[in-house]
Amino acid sequence: METRHLVLSIVVLVTGVLLVRGVVGLLNGDIGTVIRQAAIGVIVFTFGIALVSRWDEVG
């Protein structure tokens, strides 16, 4: 497995965990947790996708 694919897998895994935490927060009525998980998830996902797409230029 290439390192690029490993990084993409980790990004998807972390984003998935953040999504699950956000859903649990939503079900518990904790809007602060939902907003925090959504914001962090967007940042991690955006950074990860940008890193993977520009892998040859960066590394």
C-alpha cells in the first residue's frame, strides 16, 4: 500500500469517528459537541484531501 493511500485511509477513519461523535452529540441534544465535531471534521478532511491530491508536489 502506498503511503498516499494510507494517509487517505487515516483521514477517512478520523473523519468517520468525528461524524459518529457528532451524531451521538446530536442525539444527546448537545449542539456544542455537534458544532465542534463538524468544524474539526471539515478541517481534517479538507487538509487530508489537499495533502493526498498534492502528494507528489509536497513530498
